[in-house]
Amino acid sequence: MIETKPIDGKAFAAGLRGRIAEEVAVLTRDHGLKPGLAVVLVGEDPASQVYVRNKAAQTVEVGMASFEHKLPVETSEADLLALVHKLNADPAVHGILVQLPLPAHVDSMKVLSAIEPAKDVDGFHVVNAGRLAVGLDALVPCTPLGSVMMLKHYLGNLSGLHAVVVGRSNIVGKPAAQLLLREDCTVTIAHSRTRDLPAVCRQADILVAAVGRPEMVRGDWIKPGATVIDVGINRITKPDGKTRLVGDVAYEEAQGIAGLITPVPGGVGPMTIACLLQNTLTAARRQAGL
């Protein structure tokens, strides 16, 4: 039986934040440049509020400026777009993040498209998606960026490995596939309608699960010794009525089969905010021509 080792995303993210803080200190000292991140939250979604609070705390922790804009749920699309345009023009703001989901009366794509691509630290703008696709420098979505950082740290050179990405979202699946192609992996994109999905998954040296279905990927879908990146965060109700977080992979079933696996929570999740800070630092440098 294989000894399955968990990938400690919490520790990896803490190390990354430490390196970012050092680079921010040098940037501020030598160039008088303090990277600034603006986060816009519309409405009272509890999960989004916690997430935004964590982002603000970690932004300040690494020495960056944090600008929070909390707007009521009834804020009009026009007013939200006006705020985005104002932040685009603000030289103190190097990164802009509009927290999703937005209220139903707001066109999310219109708002995300209004963000200046150079300040699009979520990496969702069509310009950044296109630049990533054709191999140019781009601001890359944070979750896949963090996932590939951890893969490179734990596996070293990824060249020639077969990566199967289960999920085709613009936020995780597609950019993860592009990043893995950049590392010279052989990449298969699969999804819920892929024929014989278990057999496709069993071919993977690297299996990225990003479908948003609790424990969909079973233990016998995993190739012995494969590295599993579980992007899913799903809250399920236990028989006693309490809830717990699980990933898209049946974690207990993967034990003894996978070589490395990201747990949920504590795997990919902590890397998302750390990579948001990395993107803000990158954006500040580029805007200053450094």
C-alpha cells in the first residue's frame, strides 16, 4: 500500500506570504511604491463577508494598502460600474477584485470586463484569459495559480506528466489546463459528461478535481501514486445534523492510493488569497514599469 502524504496548503501559503512581505518591503523602501488592493463587496452574503475580511487582514499583514468598498445589495449596476472606473483611475490602487457572486440584477460579466486588465488580480478579464491562452504574461486566476505552484514545489519538473483536469470553468478548469500546458504536461480536460470518466481519471499522473460535486471522484478513480489536487469546497450535512466541508474527491478512499493529495480544508484554499497578494504585487510592479 502507498503512503499517501497530504499537501499542506496552509504552511505553503504562509511561506508565500512571508516572501511577498519581504518583496513589498523592498519595493516600498527602494521605490516608494506600496501595492494597493481594492476589494468590492455588494450585499450581505456571509461567506463572502468572511472571505473579504480575511483578504483585508492578509493584505495589511504583508505591508500592502487595503481599500474595502462594502455596498448595499440594492446598489445599481451603473453605480457599481462607476466605482470600478474610479478605481481603474486611482494610482494608489494596483489591484481590483469584485467579490462574486453579485446580486441577480447585476451583470457579472459586464462588471468584470470593466476592470482594467492590468489591475485584474482575479485574472478573470477576457484579455488576461486570452494572454494566458496564447502564452503571454498575464494575471492568472488565483486558485489554479496556487495549485500549480504547489505541484511544482512537490513534484519538481512537471514536463511529460499526464494531467487530467476534471472541470471546465473559466475560474479553475480552463486556466489550470493552460498553466499545466505551459509546464509541458500532456493535458486532458474532462467534465461531468465525459464518457467513462473514471477510466480517464485513472490515466492521470496529476488529477485536478474542480467540479463542485462533493466526493464525486472516488478512490478507485485514482492511479496508484498519482498527485491529487482537490479544488472543491462543499458543505455537506452529516447524519447528526451538523455540517462539514468536503472536497470533490473522496479523501478517505484516496488514502493508500494517491501519492500526494490536498486535503479539504487546508489544501488549495489558503493558496487562493496568497496568490491574490502575489498577483497584486506583480500588477504593482508592472504598472510602475519595474
